Amino acid sequence: MEGTIITTAYGKVAGRVENGVNVWRGIPFAAPPVGALRFRAPQPPESWGTVREAFEFGPVSHQPADSRGTRFGGTRPQHSEDCLYLNIWSPAGGGEGLPVMVWIHGGTFVTGSGSQPLFDGSSLVARGNVIVVSINYRLGPFGFLHLSPLGEGFASNQGLLDQIAALQWVRGNIGAFGGDPQRVTVFGESAGSMSIAALLAMPAAEGLIAGAIMQSGAAQTLPPRQGEEIAAALLAELDVSPGGDRGLLNTLPAERILEAAERMTLKLTGGSLSMLFQPVIEPLSLPEDPAAAVAGGSAKGIPLLIGTNRDEGNLFFREGAPQADFEQSLKALEMLMGTGDLSDIAQHYPASWEGQAEILTDLYFWINSVSFAQNQLDHAPVWMYRFDWTSPGHPLLGKAVHGAEIAYVFNNLSVLQRLGVEITPAITRLSEAMQGAWLAFAHRGDPGTPELPWPPYQRKGRATLVFDGDSRIVHDPDPEKRRRLIRNMGNSL
């Protein structure tokens, strides 16, 4: 059944009422980044004259195939460069001045979409009286190829610029859907969380974000030289010389670019864990490393909720799965993080797949998040969490792996059922607790609730909410490990 017709700055959109909430899908927030706009900063969308039916999700950014068939719930969405669309969920009863929650999906900057079933905003809206927005952005070589040194309007960090364009669209239009453009909380996981870290440092995003929730990801960028080397390697795969006909970059088939990116990645990494496509430090869009920028006050006044899962690395390293040996994995992590020699740190971990999983959890996810939280403490209140819940005996969720918390935040537990998890009262209670905290943060900038008080994270005490069967506050989890890792990483927390 059709819902309210809303007038945006670009034309009218018609949504539907589904599961007790209004839903608008596939609203363009930027012009299709194709042809002369490929590899450039996003441009505003064209206006339309008739009522646009916003009933179906838009295409998703080009990305590797979903080999397990779980990313899009078994469906096969259209993949296209024309992918800059957003989706909106709002209370069916209407309202105005409501908090807005903008979800930025993860996927190592090469996969994913705001239209994944896991990210359906219906439950958050129905329970929390908020507006939920999910967005697409360009991925892989289309979204994170460092091309600004070429000049001629070529950009870098195109995917981050897409995210800013979506937030600007929200600022200008969300009031018509009942949202308050001054109360926008961004939340995201993995590459989505790393994107938020970058947004908090980007001058173009200033004023667009009122609160930030970062799940399993902190500051993660490439230095300019490495970004240039990756771009040069991809151009070589495409037979495009830096001094040659750069116009070819506008006309080459997308499939050829994707195939070249796959070949290049294999050549440069040998199949090891890597992220060659990710934010890069460059003066036009991201002039400073996000961790340093935040420490200097770039996100002043923006409350932060940040945390990780206890067993992040066990998504990537599991018993029986093909993987590199410990030394190869350590070298890959050094490349991934842009650090020096990690051999001293590695001495504290078993030289096995379990050790590989643990060191990835501790260095790449946990300690980076602790450091990022510390950097924001002087500029705004911070809350920290750790997700510990497991489903014993499950081949994947028997550990609190990377991404396991998302279904609980959105209360989309049917996704867990499709993975073979029985939904118990304890699982339902945990989801209600997490969702309640996220909603409280969106409404008040503080995730504490009467059912689950949550003190801020501070240098003294380091209160951390552990989400588990018995969710509780733990002060300074693993303090000895924290001190050792920070000391070895050359910091002082």
C-alpha cells in the first residue's frame, strides 16, 4: 500500500507502508557517476517532474560476486556504476524533528550495499521513533583509487565524497520526512566505521554529523605514496600510461576495470589479507590522518560510541580454512596497518591460526578503537563497548566474530535464523538491550538506559559495556595487554 508522497528538493517521491513503517527505496542523492563523472567527485542529481516511485532498491556498486549467497539474502541485485541511492524508513504515524540515524555499510571498501536485508531499518524505527537512512557509495577501484595527482578533475576518496553527498542530501531533505537535520547520528561497521573515522576528519563533512557510532573499525588510511603506487599498478594493468590518454579512464568498460583490479590485487598481495582500496591521505579531501585530526579536535562536540567484538579475527582465520602461515600473515598485517616490524608483539601469540585471529583482533580492531576513543576524550563524551555473545556449537557464530553484532543492533534476528541459529529469549533480550542503547544515543547523545546504565569512557576507569548473556560494565578490560600493545605500537595510553 502506498505511503506518503514527499516533496524533496529534486522532485516528489512515493513510498510504501510496510511492517508498520514508511519506506522509500532507491532515492538518488547524486548524479550517476558514469562517463565523464567516473572517478570524479559526486554531482547533484537531476530533478524530475512526475512523482517518482521509490518502491525498489537502486543498483549496488560493482563488487566481487557474493560467493556464499548471504550478502543480499539470496537475491541478485543489479550491479552498476549508477549506484548512488539511499533508502529511508520513518514512523508510519509521522512526526517531526525526529533523530536521524544514517547507516554506512562495511565490506572492506569493496563489497556491500545499504540495501542488504541485514540493514533493514524497520525495527529501529518502530521501536525508537527515529528516521533511519541507509546509503550506497562507490566501492573498490571506482570509489577508492588515488587519482587526484593526475589533475583534470580526477578525485581521490570518491567513496567518502559519496558519503558526504548523501549526508548533504539528508541535511537538505530529511525534514520533509519528519527528521531533524541537526540531529544526525552516523553509525557503521567495519569499513563503514572506518569511513566514519575519516568523515570526522574531513573538512567537507563539518557540520553534517551530530553523533557517531563506530562498530569494529577505527582510523584506517593509506599514505599518499602507497596510494599512488596502487593507482599506478592498476593503470598499468589497464594499459593506461600516466602521460597518455587519460580519457580512456572515462570510457573503459567497468568489467575491464574490475578484472584489472583483481589481477593487480593478486600480484601485489599474493592472496594475503589486504585492503588496497581504502581512504588515502590527500590534501583535497582527507588532508590529515583521522586519528591525528580527531586528537586535534576535528570532531569537537560530537559524542562517540565505539567498540569491537571479542573475536573479530575469527571471521578471517578459522580451523580448516585455507590461510597463510603465521609469518606471512604477520607481514600482511604490517602492510595492512602501515606499521613497522610487529615481530616483538607477535611473540605473545601462538604461531597458529588461532594466533593469527587473535593478533588481528587485538591490533587491527581493538587497540585502534581504544586509541581512537582516547583521542576524542578531550573533545566530547565517549562510550566504549565490547560484544562477547556467542552461539555455542555454531560453525561461525560460536565466536563473537567480526560483524556478529549487526543483527542485534538492527534487531533483524531472522538473518540469524537463516544461518541456523535458534532465536532464544536470551538472544531477544540482548538485541533489545543493544538496540535500546543505540536508540538512546541517537535521541540524547548518551547510550545509557534505565535498564542498562552506561558510564562514559574515561582515562581513569575505562568503563566498557560488555554485551553478553549478562551484559555488564567492566573497567579497563585486559589492562596489561592494552599497555603492552600501546607501548609496542609507540603510543602512550
